[in-house]
Amino acid sequence: MDRQVTRRGFLALLGGGAVGTVFSPLPWKLLDDAAIWTQNWSWLPRLPRGEVRTHASHCTLCPAGCGISVRTVGGEPFGISPIPGHPLSGGALCPLGFAAHHMAYHPCRLTDPIRRVRERGPLAHVPIAMSEAISEARAWIGAAGGKGAVAVLDARPERVISTLYRWLLEPLGGVYVAAPGGEASFDALDEMLIDPPGPVGLDLAAARTCLSFGAPLLDGWGSPGALPGDVHIIQIETRPSRTALHAGRWLRLHPGTEATLALGIAHVILAEGWANEPLLRERGADFATYRQLALDLTPARTAELTGIGEGEIRAAARRFAQEGPSLALAGTDPGGGPLPREAQLAVWGLNLLVGSFGPPGGIVRRRAPAAPRRRLGDLPDRSIQLLLLDPSVTEAAFPWSLVARKLAGDQAKVISLSPYDAGMALRADLVLPAPAPMETRDEVTAPATAPADALALSRPLRRPPKGVLPVGEMLRQLAGEAAGFDYEALLREKVAAIEASARGSVYEPATGESTPLSGDLTSALEEGACWVDERPAAWPLPEFRLLGGGADARERMRRAVFERPNDAGLVLMPWGWRGAAGAGALPQVAAKLYRESHLRGEADSARIHPETGRSAGLRDGGRARLGTPAGFREVVVAFDAAVLPGVIHVATGPANSSFGDVEPVLGGLVDLCRIDESGSWRLTPVTVGEA
Amino acid sequence: MDRGILVRGADRAPLSRFGLWLLPWIALLAFGIYGAYACFAYGLNQTNMDNRFAFGLWIFLDLTVIALGAGAFFTGFLLYILKRKELKDVINSAVVLGFICYSGAVAVLVVDVGQPIRAWFTFWHPNVHSMLTEVTFCITCYLIVLLIEYIPIVLKNRRLRQIPAFLVFEFELHKLMIVFAALGTFLSFFHQGSLGGLYGVLHGRPFAYREGFAIWPSTFFLFILSAIAAGPSFLILITRLVSRITGKRLVGAGVYDLLARISGWLLAVYIFLKSLDTLIWLNRTAPAVGFLGYDFYTQPSFGTWILFAEIIIFGLLPAFILTNAKRRRKPAWLVTGALLTCLGIAVNRYVMTIQTLALPTLSFDPFLQYSPSWQEIAAFLLVVAYGVILFSFSYRYLPLYPREKELGALKAPSP
Amino acid sequence: MFFAGLAGALLIGWFGLPAALYERIEQPLQFSHALHCGEDGVGMSCEDCHAFADDGRFVGIPGIENCAMCHEEVMGETESERRLVEEYITPGREIPWLVYARQPDNAHFPHAPHVVLAELPCARCHGPHGETTELRPFERNRLSGYSRDVWGPSISGLGTEPWEGMKMSDCCACHKKHQVVESCLDCHK
Amino acid sequence: MKDHRVGNLRFGMAIDIDRCTGCGACMMACAVENNTSVPPPEAGDRRGLTWIRVYRVDNGKPYPENRTVYFPVACQHCDHKTPCVPVCPQNAVDIDPQNGIVSTIPERCLGCRYCMAACPYHARYFNWWDPVWPKGMERSFNPDVSPRMRGVVEKCNFCHGRWQAARAQAAAEGRRDFREGDFVPACVEACPVGAMTFGNLLDPGSEIYRLIHGPRAFRLLERIGTQTKVYYLSDHAWVRALGDKLPEGGAHG
């Protein structure tokens, strides 16, 4: 009985509890809080708080020098947008530029120096203290004896930093070398002009016709995507690049026949009397020879060699000669590598024929004298014992063998200054951590392709991680704290010199207006302004050699023009996008353009003409194995009806690992490529099999 | 040892044999649980679904299973509302089957959504325009109804019957059964229909979009029809399967005949309307929004054959078999017809879910293909195993087939 | 017995819950609004410290330089002012205030439309905060991590004062009352 | 569905296909602006999170007839019979009656993906993975856009963060209206060739009004009747023909 009661009582207690709970806030409040928690659970990253400010600055990811306006929250950049009407970028910014501020957090980011321990694997490394790294580097520099034993590779010359490199090299008898590759190569142009009146630039904005021999005008020439002016582009390129697809006219020539086509066009120009021959004869040491070569090359022969119809050739030549001002450009995408020497000579030569040297819209002179630099190809093999890589080289896309053959065997050391352990830095025995974009004051100069010099600053907008030194400071320490190694001071001097010259104009992002330079340039630059030099007056046509120097110049050009580079078999042509051609680190969101949309060619994606593909036993979307004397590589096949049969266009990057969520890999497709005597790696005979 | 709680009078295999029979299913269950766990722990990247195939194997099979589960409410409807007394023989098993199908489907849905812990928001902030809301509400309610209908069957267990309170409770419930049957019928009509509406309303997907009456596209009604046509067939299949396994004549021959007749005629009507609907859709609905009928069937894996199969092989053929008394009395024909009917429903649901998503809409869309990952398959096998186990227990301890005793053995001694 | 259970549950629900749910955290520094803006105070207005930036963003909690404008060095004799100067202004550290009205990351509350366009007084949502002589401890919801003010001081959620509660439902109620056309993106980011 | 349009503001976009060079700046600017996470490599192009995605489309012909264009496709913000709005079971998707922005609120979404099945433009993306960012990167997040969690659907909201900021600024200036240039989405701002135009479709004085009423304008799947607010522009008949579903397809994603 009792038990009965207590049991009933217990049940009653529970019942009461239940009723009470329902009439208390407990269940409802907890339900509500639980709901809130599920909507905003704790392991979701929290948003930054703080004051939002906007700063005008410049992008330093590539040499284009785009003007950017950076939004920061609590002193941390979170948004980047282009500055409309900026003199260097014309209001454009490349895809990568929008995520420049993410680079500071790239998984490959270095905050301490690392020493490679190759015996534990090609990329194995250990972190070391900065002081230790510096002293080790200095020891190596000291050990590297002899003239030319120390070299610096820099992809962006004409900066104050470049001066510091030179100072570092001077006492050591070292050499300052411009990194190979890049979109425009003026090497041949320098060679053509006998004592040229200083460096030259290209006045594309004022040109009306542009014969672009592979220059990626819409893929990243200057500021990517934005082409100033309304120039009619005749794109002469084997690959269906976006420039080719959007050009006014696209001539899809046979691989490696640029020289032929250029001279073929010269033939039409000369034969139809568009050129000012008396002047050319007077100035051109070898004009007669050149003329004869060109005239020997009939349009019919050109058409046969290049695969471009005679009519097309004549039309292009006429438009180029008549619709001036016109420019002929010898340039390629950074992955494709430079044109061979003869091709460059032939193309630049066209500008001489139609008088595009000097006047606006042509090849113009730039004010500042170019500092002396050597070409990698000119260095003796196995001569370098210590190589220093500037941060700008990290994302470069040239075949490493170009450098490797210059290194003095295995005991040669490579030191890389780089914010990330990626790309070319993976080749280094010692990597010193450099600041990421927007972490230090950096200098922005006009790209090699710009018509005039310019100077602007990239402002420090976020605090660099502890232990990361500015490049200038690292060089000062490498030089043993030698006097005068003061980056900031040198920069101030450079600015002061410009102020003194009172030349050029200053673009103020705040007002969007350019005013003639007067007074305080320093503070203007600090506020994100951009100084642009004035254009020098047109210059008299200098003496020139159309076929370049050397006793066998004529013979070499003749061979380059009349011999078909590859008669049988498939050819491999690498290509890459500006800023993303190498295996350097990229912002992680760049994966949207590659992995998540295939908008851009991921590393090792190959475009092949359907027929070619099928005859090689490949299928669209399948995998293929490419073989060259240098090795093998697996690629993903994509059929493309616009590709020339017999050619395989393979993207050089970025590798999946550049987005930072996969382990970095050493070496890229370009390392498979054949390098000709002039250092070009555009064409490589290749064997294809199904993977 | 469990003699005391076994179904009275009916002989059941010894517990050891029963355990042996359960073993493989329990293994399957474990595998399924592992697959489902993977999805909860790591997210739906464990499946092979993607942004184009937002729905995959799970939704397809859910739709099928729920259609097959329609046997429960429809038998209830026939028995309690239309007073087809002979169906007393199967009503219990029908209810259990229905419960298994629905609870299983809901379980899979919980794995399928990306944020199950927020799924209840549908009841908190419902969007009344959404077919999915309708489905969610109806299925939830109907699951409760099924549970209530299940209770009296459980209470019929001979041990539980000894508790007087339960006996009374069961008796009271029974008087209410007609109410629940009606309620269940109402709910089921709606969610079966809404499941069809789910796709019929997608005017962005001309392959699935159908015109209709008021807010209901034609698929709304076609799904109801096909479901109540398939339900009885599924019931036939399962009952025959069970009696084959147990070697007992579980229900009177008349029951099969009745179910088959109903299934057959409903199927016939369904196929007729379905064909009509298809013609209207191909010639009017789709072209009106700039999609050409034959364009839907140009893909190798989805040729016109699939349409042919759905209407002829899995439609007219079984209808032809089941509507004819002579044929459906022959067990072989009966089973074939029922099987084809159920498969037909599966094909229809497959087309509505998978093919709809596979076909490109934009002119520069590629045609994509999809195949489920092992986690998806595992998660579904979980439901199958769960169903078999629950049904086995119910059969062993509850009187699923009231006339089992009097009808006696099939021929061979029971396993 | 029934009533025992009833009472127990009610007690737990009404008094146990809030005690268990909220953790009380003291502010890093004491501050008297009354002293600054009351008529018996220095007579500053809310906007003097809680102002809009030129881009229309509400700055909310003023930065340390704002305090430094007056408190370059110690003026009064209060303990907290001494700490203000010594621990924050002199080293230039920001004060890690715990904000009572802090909304979650997925909520966007623009002050401008409410203050400038609708001309709501600060007290409409923040209550008589401007008259307080000291800062009460910040009460953090252990489950959701939010400030207690979001739900409102009364655990029942049925506040009597208009400013009690800053949940979505409270926003919607007011918007409905004033026929503000709504969509999710008005307040969710 | 009832017509719930209020006021004379309808945000819309016009994209000039003839100008687009397919550089992808819009995709990057979008991902950065909206704190979009990057799924792991195995996600591929079918499980990505690309609120705006640029498709490469060509006419399939060999050189020299070959023509290739790029189609940036984001949420089309259907103004009528919006496919994704009525299907959502718990009101996580709505269309702003004042400006026509079709919004998705991830914190309300349960991840049933019905809206994705409903959308013919494949403009909706699902978080198949837990979002992961490089260590510490949340410090450089856009403070105006909340990150999404695993298992929810997300898509283009016409940069609602910017819209909210612009509206707050307007309010601070004491006005309620939208003026040309108060804000543009990140993609429009990013386009280096000015191929994208954003504005009020109902304002006869606006640039976009002129463009969408010109002969070059067309929309995707117009005949479905969704009255999308994203227009495309082209001089070429074959490109305009891509707007509608063609029997022969003639397309390469």
C-alpha cells in the first residue's frame, strides 16, 4: 500500500515537474539559444572589427604597377579595388591583384629563414634563426671567390633595390643578371641599335595598328585585360590565346615561323615601296643585305612556310604600313618564353621599315638611363658559385636548366629572398623570408613596355610578422652592415632627384587628376600618387643593324627564315599567364579560376586539336603522357577545334600546390622543354602516349 | 526462451535460428550506420552529389520507398472506409510495412540535408508556398499516425495482452482506427502528391515542369495514382516473399486477387493519364519555354527507350497482367505483374529526380553524369536492414497475419 | 507531491536557469556615463564619443585617442581614471570593452537609418545607459556566446520596457509597427 | 505567386559578351569580397563555390571560323516566378521587394538543396565541405559579409555587404533613395574592360536602362519567363542565340 502511495507520489512529482517546466522559460529559452548556436556555431571564423579606412596604393605582384585602393579594417587590408584612370593601369587590375592581401596568410608563407636539408628529400628543410641565416649566407658569399662567381638574378630591374644588389656585388666582382622570360624582350632591339639613345618604351596607347607577334596584349600586357586606346590588333600567334580570339585579326602561323612571316611582311612593304629606303640605306649598316633577304622571300614562299595565306600576308603588311602609327611587337606570354633571337630581330626590324622609331604611337625613347645588366645566356657555364634570387624571381617561369648550367656544380649555393617557400625558392639552399605585399614600403616603376618612366609606392598597410625584415635591410646585413646600405635613404634620394628635375606629372588618386610636378613629391607618393615622366622629344633614327651583330648574321637569319623549324611530328608549346606562369605561390582563391571553373589552364592541361588527339589515341578530358629528351610528364587533354593540328599547347602553371592546400612540387613543364642557342624554349618535339 | 511472447498458436523457428537469420542484416545495419556517420562527421562531400546533382540516390530511393509504402494507408482506406473486410488479413503487415518505409525514408532525409540540426526550422518558419513544406508536414504527421496504428498491433502481443490496462487501451484505439485511417488517407494523398509536385512545379527545369490545376501540377495527381497503384503490388510481393520464406499460407487467396485487381486497374488508369500528360508536355509545355521534346532524349544514357520502358514494359504490361482474373490467379504471373508495377514506379521516380538534373538547361551546359558513392549506398542499405529486422521481429512476436493459424502450412515444413 | 514538483520546476526554470546560463564578466575599466553627459556632469552628448564616420558607418565604441583628447593626464582622483591614463592612454592601448549591445556576425545593424532618418533616440534601444554611473558586469550567454542584452534582462523574454531585447523578433516587431518593408538582406550580412 | 514589387528600384546588371576577355577578375573580386571559402582540390569544378562563374563558349568550328566568347554567369536575380524562392521550405530565400535582389540567408538554410534543383542557371552553390581558411586569414575578412558554414547553400546577393554600406551612408546623408554609383558589386568594379554595368533597371536616365533596351540585349532562358535582371549584350547573332536553349546545343562549358 505504502509503496503504492509513494509510487503514485513520485509520478505526481514528475507530473508537477513537467507542468512546471512547461510554464517556466527553461525549455523555450534553451530551444531559442540552441537555435541561435546552430546558426552561428563557435568554430565559424569571427569577423574582424574596427574602423574601416581606404588607402590609395600600388600593387607589387608583378611589374605592371597597377594603382589600387585598399580597404582596411582595424589596420588589416580586406579589400582591393582598381583606381579608375590610373596612368599605369588605366583602372584595371588583374585577377590575382584582388587577393594580394591574402598572400600574407599563404600556407607556404615563411616567417623564419629555412635551410634545405636535401638528404632528407628534395624539399626537406629546417627553420633557422635570422642571425644564423645571415652569417651563413655571408660565409657562402665570402667563400665564392673569383670574378663573376657571385650573381644576382632579378626580374624587376630599375628599382632602388637593384642598386643595392649592385653595391653588394661590386666588391665581389659579381654580376647582376636580368631574369630570362617576361612578355617583352628588348635584347634584340638593344643589339640592333648601335649606341641607342637610352632605353626605349612602347607607345601602344597612341598606336593605330599593332602587329603583335604573340604579345599577350589582352592576357596581361602592362595591366592585364585593359588595352588603352583603340588599336587594331593583328595577333600573329600559333595558340588560340584570348588575345588571338579577341584580336581584330588572328593569323595562326606554323610554330616557330615568326621570323619568316616578319620578313615576308617586310618583303611586301619593300616590294610595294611603303618604306623610306633612302633613309634606311643611310642609317642601316646592313640594309642592302636585309633587303635582298626579304625580297628573296616571296609571299608565296612565306605562305607555304608559315601557313598564312598570301592575301592575309599582303593585307597585314599593307595595314601595318598604311594605318600608322603602327607597332610590331616581339613578345610572348611569360610561360611561352622569349622568341628566338632572329625572330626578335625580324619583328623589331619591321618598325624601322615603317618609321615607327621615335614618333608617338611607335617605339619611343625613355628618359632614365638603363643600368648595366647582363643576360644569363652570356655568362660562361659552370661559373656561378653563389646565386642570389630576388623575390621577384620566385614566380618566374623559365626552365631551371638555364640557370643550372651556369652554376659551378653541386657545391654552388643558391640563396633566395622570398616571402614563400614556393616556385624558384624551392631551388634554393637557403631562403630568407621577405615581406609579403603591403607589409613594407615598396617601389613601383613603369613596366618595360610603358612609354615613359614612372615612380610610385606600395604603402605598408599591415604589420609584417615578427622576424621578417625588409629586403633592403637584409641586403644591408648581407653586406656586413656596410655604410650607405640604406634603402629608405636611397629611395628618398631618388625621389629628391625627380623633384629637382621638376619633370613629368603627378597623378593624384584622390582627385583623379594629373598635374605637372611641382614641389613636394615625397608626401604625394606617400599618399598613393604616381609620378609619370614626360615624353622626350622625338629622336633621330639611330644607326642600326637589321640583322644584328656577328659575321654570320646574314646566314643565321637566312636559316631562321627559310628552314621550317619542325617538319614532322608533334611539337610542345608551353604557355602561361602573367603572374601565374611559374610555380610560385598564388592567393588561395585563385583556385576559383582553375580548379573550380577551368576558366584558366591549370598546370599540365593540354589543348590539342581533336584530329591530332584522336590520331594519337587520346580522348577529350583524358590523360596523356608527354615525352621529350628531358623527361616525361602527365597532362590532362582538352580538345579544342581552334588549335593548330600537330601542336600541343600545355599550360605551365599554376600547379595545384600554388594554392597552398597541397604539398609544393619541384620543377614544372618548362623543364621538359628544349632550349635553343638563343635561350628560347618555345618549341620542343614531343612524343605522346595515353597515360 | 522467448516462447512465452511468441505469436499464440503460430509456430516460430527457435530463437537460435532467428538470431542466425538476423545476423547478416545486423552486419548490414552496422555498415550502413558507418556510412551515415561518415556523412555527419565530414559533411556531404562524402557523397558523389555536386552542385548540379543537388539530389542523388537518396532522394530517388526515398520517393520510391514512400510510393511503395502507400500500401499502408490505401489498405486502411479500403478496409476501414470502403469496408473491404477481406483485407483484415494484411492490414497489420501493411501498417508495419508503411511504418518501415516512412521512418526509413525520414531517416535517410536526415542524413541528406546539410544541417539536420536546423531542419526543425521548417516547422518554426514554414514557407507555405513550398511543396517541400507540405511534404515535411504531411510525412511527419502521417508517421505519427502510423505509429498510433502500430501500437494496437504491438499490444496484441500475448504477453502484453495480459496487462488489463493495455487490453482496454487497445480496444479503445481500435474503435478509433477508422478515424486514423481517414486521417492517414488524407495526409498520404497530400504528401504523395506533393512529392510529385516537388518536381512538377520546377518551371526552371522544363524536363520536370508540368502544367496542372490550381497550384497542383499534373505530377501531383500522377504521383498519388502511381503510389496507390504500386502500394498493393508491393504488399503482394512482400506477403508472398514472407510466406515463401516461412512456408506458410499467410492470407486467403482472395486477398492477393483483390490487391492485384486494384493494383492493375489503378495502374491502367495511371498509365493512361501518364501517357496523356506526356503528350501534352512534349507537344505543348516544353516547347512553350523553348525546349524541344526530342532534345530531352538525345543523351546516350537517357534515350527514348526510357520513356518506352516506363510506359510499355513497366506500365501497360503489368496492367495487362493484373487486370485479367485468369492471369493474376497464376502465382508466376501475379508476382511478375506486381514486380513490374513496383519497378515501374522506381523508374518513374528515377527519371523525375536524376534525369531532370542530368539534362542541361543553359545552351552551354554540358550533360553531366552521376553515380552514388559507397557512403550513399551504405546509408540506404541501413534502411533496408532496419526494415528487414523490424519486420522480422514484428512477424515473430506480433500477429501480423491474423488468419495465419487457420490457413496453416503452404506445403513444406516451416523453416 | 504534484505541487512540490511544480514548485521545484518553476524555481529551477525562473531562477536556476539564468544563474546557470549567464556568466558575469567585469568590464576592463569602470566608466560613468552620468559623469560625462548628465546635466550634473561635463555635459557632453552621446554623439561626442559615439559618432558616425564619414562613410556613414557608426564608430560605436570610441577609440582611445578619443579619451586622450581630455584625459591626456590625470584630471580627477578616481581610481579608474588613473588606470585609464596609465594602462591605456599612455601606452596607446585600446580598451577591450565588452559591448552589451553587440550583435552576432550575421546581423547587420546600421545606426544611420535609425538615428538620422527615423530619428530614434539612443535610449530607444540602449535604454537609460547614458545615465548610468557605473558599468554593470557583461553577461555572456554560455550557450550562444551572446550578450544578455540581446535577449533582454527578463528571462521570460517578455520585457516591459521598449528597449528590452535586441533579437530579430524585437527588430521585426518595431519594423512591422512602422510599416517598414522588410527583406532578409536588410539586416543579415 | 503574387507580384510583391515595391517602389521604383530594381537592381540589375548588363554584361557585354563582346568585350569580356575571360580574365576572371570578376570571379576573384567576388570571392574576396564575399569571404568565399576554397574547397579542397578534390572538389573540382562541380563542387566549387563560384558565385560568379565564367564559362568558355565557342561555336565549335575550326580556325579560321572559330569564335569563342566568355559567359560570366552569376545569380540572374529572376524578377518573376523566381524559381528558388517558392521552393525553400523555411523562407531562407526571398526576393527583396524594394530592389529585387534575390537573397539567400545561409543561417536559415537547412541544406535541402531544393533551390539548387530549381535553379536553371546553376547559380547556387552548396558548402560540401567545412569552410577552411589559411591560419589567421579571418583577420583580413570583409567585415560586411558573414562566412558560411558547412551544409548550406550560398550564391550571389549583388554584394549585399556593399549595398548595406551604401544605404547606411545614404542614410547618414539624410536620404533614402538610391543614386547611380552609390554602389556597384565587386565584379562590376573589377572588370578591367568595363564589360559589366550595374544600376537601376527602372531609371530611364541610367546607363543600364539604355543598354537593356538596346538591340544588343538578351537574357538567359528568357522563354522560361523568369524575367532575369542580369542582361547580356552582343552584336553577334550566334552569341545572342546562346541565350535560349538550342536543340543542337553547340556548346562547350
